[in-house]
Amino acid sequence: MVERLAHIEEVVGPIPTSSTMSRCLICKSNNKYPLCSKCAKKPFLVERARQILASINDLEFLKKTYNLRYAEIKNLNTPKFWNKLLFDTTNLQAQDGMTKDRVKTSFKFLSRNAKKILDIGAGNGFVEELIGKNKGIKIYGNDISSIAVRKLKERFKGDFKKESLYSMKYPKKSFDSIFMLEVLEHIAPSKVFSVLKKVREILRKKGSLIVSIPTNEGLEKKRDNLSGHLRTYTENLIRAELKIAGFKVVKLKTLYAFKNFYNFKKISAKILRKRWQPNDIVILAKPE
């Protein structure tokens, strides 16, 4: 327990105690828990506060920080932005080790009984490359990029459409499994739970939600937000959001962004746990 608390403090900072629970989690202002008005205007400080709240399992106050009273990272995720990013077609084999590992892990989390799946934010179609080999699965996919959707239709058999995840139109209990790979970090905090609520509605009762999110990317230190990320996640935070949204985490795997000797270093990371911080998380969750 002591080691776990030390690890949490290393990631998100000092853990609040009973004597500090009335103070702002960031600047320690009195009677401003969890955030004072000044810190609430800075999106990365808000994200840090969410991480702390998740680490101490204060879900009541965590949920209250997901409204427009709290600053959000500027949203760059427009169709034009994604048309530019997805203009050049690429395949899974051409990706870095962590990306390939992430998609293959996600595919392994897919139930053998899944017959109808939805890939939200399908992008380059990495999931479709693997699932497409299984003729027993009906694939649905969406993306806000018209270029991505056109290429998905050209390359794969399935039902693909240009659609915002904020306005998805699928009947309730439609899908056995839903993929959201590298998607949640592109959703503004004030809209996260409405999206997850919709996902839960269109997922069948015993269906599976498979998500992946980046961690420890140092977004707050970067000059440009080239990937359009709106969140800075930790394992505790994604677990907390899913729990609030009515999901139970069944499996979780952490991945590392090693550029060279990926498989060797992946094994090393299991042994030398404190040497590297994970850069991505893949989760299998189910409705509670």
C-alpha cells in the first residue's frame, strides 16, 4: 500500500490528506477544493487535478470537474484537421512497434462470439485490417474525415460513414463490441460522459468496449498540439471515467513507445518496472 501511494504521488503529486481536503489541489488555496477559480482557468492544471481526484477515488468531485466552468485544451479536431492527417494511406505493418502492439492487443481483446462491431474514429483502418480476415464479423465504422471514410470503403467490406461521435445514430443494443482506439483523448472533457453514455446505449448487454489512450506524452510541455489531443490521461483517470460511465474494466495492458528493439525492451520493461513510464494503455471494459 505504501509503495502504491508513493507511485501515485510520483505521477500526480502529493496525495491530499484530511487536513488539506478543503484546499485547491494545485495551489493549496483554502476552501477551494478541488480547484480554485484561478487554477480552474488553466486546462493542464485542471487535468492534473482530475488525475489526483482519480488517484484518491474521489469520483463525486471528479465528475463535477467535467463541465465548462473548467478550462479545456483548445479543440483542433475538425474534419479539415483530420483530412490533412489522414491524407496519405498507410497500413498497420508500416507502423511503429507500439502502434502494432496496441492494435493487435485490442484485436485479442475482441470476443470470439462478436458478430457485429463498431470502430469509432476508424481512421486508417488498422482494426479493419485484422478483423477483415474474419468473414463472420460485420464491420461498422465512422470518422469525421471524409478522406478516411472514402479510403475505408475502398479497402474494406463494411458499413462506413462520415459521422461525428457526438451525433452517432445507431439503434440501442446494436453491437457486440465497440472499438475506441486513440479516440477518448480527442474528446473535450465536457462531452466525455455524453459520448460514453451513447456508447453504452448502443452496446449490447454483455458486449465489450475496447479502448486505448496515450499516457505520459508530456503534452503540457509541447509547443504545438500536432495530434489534437484534449486530455492528459493516467491509468487511474481512465479507470475512474469508465466507472463513472457505468463500465467495469476487465483487462488492461500498458505499452511503451520504444523506437528501437521494441520486443526486447518490452520484455525488459516488465522486469525493470520503474525505469520507464507507459505511453499507452489498452483496456477491455464491459457494462456493469
